[in-house]
Amino acid sequence: MNAQAALSGNFFSVISAEGRSSEIPEEHDVYGWLVGSWDLEVLHYKALDVRSQRITGEVHFGWVLEGRAIQDVWIMPRVADRGPESDRVNNMFGTTLRIWDAAVQAWRIRWFNPVTGHEERQMGRRIGAEIVQTGARADGTATRWRFTEITADSFRWIGEALEPDGKSWKVEGEFRARRRHQG
């Protein structure tokens, strides 16, 4: 699509991209495998074990900004289960923008959940078999978000914050994800 055609399109056709930009080396494409839709099983949320509540959600990933970034939307409860009366406590409809930064050889990450006002700023890299994102909140609390147990069709996501003792990590969020197959 040429620039003029893109500018005359709607927002979604302009922001979305077919795939990774050639500016991102293949070995640093740590998020491209996530593109698509996933169903979530919520295990921990806001540092509480919520397994007994059987909360489900969904997450959708796509290439954006001429393939220089990956954007996602994390939704809990699922779109089909949402309504005006949805509980604001266990409620998430937020987005992450992950932008490759060649100067630091890492992904700059911004997460926003307007339902609760939660925001995170992190840097992401592959470390061994995991994708690890680290940062600090405005109050100085160190955070670590990890994609673990990664397969082509599943992953586990763990969000942690460093305890005040500076030695141990507290699980604040945990999801198991399965790729949603179309058809």
C-alpha cells in the first residue's frame, strides 16, 4: 500500500502492519510469534490467587507502525462476558505497545489499563528460554513480567513486583494462554 492510500484508509488499516520490519533483526524478534488471538485462564490477579473463580480472558497481538512494534489488547473478562455491570475489581481492558529500539538492543514497552489506571514502563529481551520485561513503577517499585513455558500454541505469563526487602518477588498476575484457532 502506498503512503497516499494508507493515509486515506481508516485508523486500523493505517496502524496495522503485515509483519516485522526488516529494521528488526530476526534474532531480536522475540514477540512476533505472539501475533494472533489467545484465550486466557487467570490464575493470579492483583496479587490474589483467583483460580477458584475460574476467570477467563483473551489477548490479541498484532504488528503495527510499519512493523516496528507489536501491540496487544489484554481483556478480562472476555469480550462476550463484558457489560456495563462488569466488576471493576477483576477487570482489564488494556494495551501494550512494544517498540524495538536498536540503540539499546531491546524492546521499549508501555502498558496501560484505563479501567484501573495501571501503567507500566519496561524493557524486554529474551533471556534463555523466557522473554523477560523489567522496569520500575512511578513509586520506584521494580517490576518483572515474564513469558515462560513458551510453545507455538501456549505460554504462561507472570507479572511480579519486588518486595520491599529487595530480595524476593511477589506474583501480582499470572495467566496461562492457549492460542485461539480459527475455524
